[in-house]
Amino acid sequence: MADVNYSEAEKTFILHGIQDKFPCREDGRGCEDYRHMEIETGVVSNTSGSARLRLANTDILVGVKAELGVPSPEKPDSGCIEFFVDCSANATPEFEGRGGEELATEISTVLSRCYDNSGCLDLKSLCIIPKQQCWILYIDVLLLECGGNLFDAASIGVKAALYNTRIPNVTVNQEDDEMEIELSDDPYDVNRLDISSSPCIVTLSKIGHYHVVDASQKEEACCLARLMMGVTAKGTISALKKEGWGSLNPESIFDMMETGKKIGQVLNTSLLNVLEEEEKSGNKRKTVGFLK
Amino acid sequence: MATVDIRFVGARGKKDNIETVEEIQNLVTPGDIITTDTGFMRGHGTFMENEKLHASVAGVVERVNKLICVKPLKTRYNGEIGDVVIGRIIEVCQRRWKVETHSKLNSVLMLSSVNLPGGELRRRSEEDEKLMRHYLKEGDLISAEVQNIMGDGCLSLHTRSLKYGKLGQGTLLSISPSLIKRRKTHFHNLPCGASIILGNNGYVWISPNVNEETDNTGGYEQNLEPVPNDVRIVVARLRNSILALADHHMIIYDTSIMYAYEASLLFTVKDMLKPEVTSEIIDLIQQRMELEGT
């Protein structure tokens, strides 16, 4: 990741701030607070669904494209979901060329692991003709600015984009042995995805003896190890990954999981509320996009 | 208590639209034709093509007699001799340090233009050269003054005063260099219990109060003791106040920072990250500034 070398004294300042009895991070947050987030869905017109998320300085654009394809032989009766993450060199010059590839694959693996669970997203509904035709959802995540906590931001963006996704209705006509698919022309004749149980990633960074959520870039530099978990609205954990060079005590992993579960539930419910609120505000709203 | 603060963009205050500022005159984007008159001289931020003067940056056109310049709205730091800057050491080289100062090129700090620990003034020996990383290593933050600007625009810095030198515990902010007001002094010990250094290069350093008599050692002795919680909250509040000012494009100097700090006392530090709270704070500051005529 875009790493600046911070000085010993700066790191000490952050570390002591978290160890305090009443933790005060450098921007005054407590250990379990997220920074301000802003979200907009339907920003890219030529996708099936899209969202843009800004979490403090982190800027993420997600597009979902539904295409017809052949289901995988292992799961002939369900659709597919494919993640692709692109780290734009606009975010940091280090991403130029192939510089961002490692981070991009890391994010997409964690995302696909989170969604690789039948309870997260009903992929069976994406199947049209078993073994022959299904919808494949291509989810493209574009990283436009790095301000720390990329994994959480990416997952929130993905969930919002899936909420916004509209897949055209399909009717199957059977003539003798031939199956014929008819795609609806009506732009309002669409299916939506049920995202009520899809997960958001919560990253807990271990700094000193304590853990924090939503670490800023500076805090990420002080962090020894972090735990990423996909948490659904019900509080179930769909994926878990430890990252970083430090090791974690089993007890602290348990603590972190408890915190992550609690925060994940809050995160999921507030995200869903915001998305519903945005939808209610109807078509009158103008897309703001990248104009501030 | 965990808090998650998500909004959708449409819910953003409509206030900005009503309160449209009067349009800035002479605003150009790159490639715009400034004039077709050939009687003018080409200044910074412009180029000549087909006998027409074009802008090469987005900004405001400024004219001094026959010279036309475009002053960019967003820019890297263009150094001037005597400026106070804050920088981060990125490399230790032969007899010099490379320093990142938010300018186009990395600045250099020569071994001969630093005060050695203990304030000795002597020729720098080979011994000193070997100890360079001991004084300042990669990642360290320093405050310095611009000593010279070289032909290619690279800055040469010096720290030959006890007020400059290595920085200890605190928070670094990066804002646009054009928002920092040029003043006689850029070092302030604020009454609220923290001190700030406003670097002309847009870097702002906030740290717990320093005792001027005893602590001005050029920063070679670092105090890594935990900072008390109340001071830490003051530092965080100042950080958020300065960022709020920068977000609303207000000029940053000691008075505006103190006004922002005092206006922010109505809210908790954490709430200052929310946009509606910052705009309220900014309103309060603007009212107070009009009232006091500053």
C-alpha cells in the first residue's frame, strides 16, 4: 500500500492515543467509530448497477454488469459473481504500471471469499437454464483515492452497487428441443437482487494492545496485524482473514471478532437505511457524481 | 459505542447552491485563449501558440503592466527564500538529506546547514557524516527554512536556528499551500495548550505545548513520554478545526485557527468530522470575523 515512512515520534503519539483510558485517536474518534461516509448509487449509466463511496479520503467507484453466460460445471444451477479490482494510478503514483496489482488481487480475493457463501447472495435466482444459461455478475471496483481502510470501503461500495443492480427479466420459450431466451425490452421490467444478507467487510487493526476500526493511513502504518471479517446484518461471519506481519493472540482474536460482529451489524443496518432513503427520494434527485 | 455515519449524496445540504459566491472573473482552464494581442509578455502558467496566448493551468489571470500570468488554484509548493517549511526526510545521501516538502522536486538539507546537537559550530568532519542517520533518519519530520532556490526550482533548506530542527510527537496535516497566510512568525504557542507550526508549504504541525527555554534543543532529544489525554484532545480539536477551515477555503493563520477552535468548543471533537457541524463552525467564524473586522 501507499506507504509513507512515518517517524518514531509520530507513531508513538498514535500508539499512546489508543492505549489511553479514554482513547482519543488523532481525529478525536474512539476505537469503534467510522469516519464520515458518503454514498451515491446509479452514477454510471452503462452499468446494471453502480455506486460511489467516499470514506473520508478513500474514494471508490463500483460498477456491476450483468451478462449472459454459461454456468460453471461445479454449480450448474446457479449464476456467477466475479470481482475485479483496479487500482488507479490516480490514487497514488505507486500504482502505476503493475504496482497496484498485488493490492487489487488481495482485495478481490477477500471480496470473493466473503460472497462465496450461498447465504450471502441468492445466486440460484440468477440461473436461467441449468447447465446452459445464467447471469454472470461482473463487479468492477475502481480505487480512485487511498485514505486508508480500503477493504471496508470496497465492500460497502459493492453492497450498494448490488442494491442498485437491475437485471432484465428473461422468459424462456421451449420449442421442441430448442430453448429460446427472450430478453425483455422494457427498462422497468427488471429483477432486483436481495442484498439483505450480503456481507460488509470490517477490518480491525491491532495497534499496540488494542484494536481499532476504520484505520486511517497513518494508523495503518502503525498497525502490526489486522483481521478482516465479512459480517452480515445478522452478525454471522462469512469470511475471516488475518493480515500483516504481526501475530495475534487467540484471545485477542476472539475480542476482535466480537467487536467486528457488533460493528458489522451497525454498519449493515445503517447502510441499508441510507440506501432505502436514497431510493425513496426518487428519480427527482440529480446525480451529483464527481462534481462537488 | 460504535458509530457509523453514512449519508447519501443527495442529502447533502442544498445551502451551497443558494449561497452562490459571486463568480470569479478571469477564470481560465488549460488551453483557454487569454488574449490574441501580441503586445503582452508571457508569464508563468501561460504559453504562446499561433500568436495567441493560452493558459497552461487552471486558475486566475493576473496582469502586471505587460506581463500576463495565470495563478493556479491548486498547486504544489513554490518555494521562496526565508519561508518556514515542514518536511519529511526521505533519503540520507552523501553530506545531505533529501526532504519531501510538497514541492515539485525534493528539497535538500546539507549537513553543513544543520545545527549539530549541542549547538557546536565547526567544520563538519567525516565522523559527522557517519553519524548523519543518527541525527535524522528516513521518515523523520523537520521544520526548516528555505535558504536558497536552485536553478531547477529545487529548494535548499537550513535549520541553523534552535527553533528549527527535528519534530517530536504530534500530528501533521497537509493542506493547500495557498491557504497559509504569510506572516512574520509561523510558530505559535496557542493559549489552549498546544503549539502549531504553519509551514508555508501547506504542512501544518500540531504538537503539545513546548517550553521555549528548555525544549529548544533542535529536537535531537526526543520526548516519547505519553501525552496527557486533555492535551491530546486539544491537538485533535485543532486538527479538525484547521481541516474544517481548509475545506471551506478559508485563510489559515493563528487568529482564524483560534476562532475555529473556540467555535468548535460547542461540539465534541468526534462530531467535527461531520459536514453539517463543520459548516456551522465556519458560519460562526465568519460572523465573528465580520463583527471584529479582522
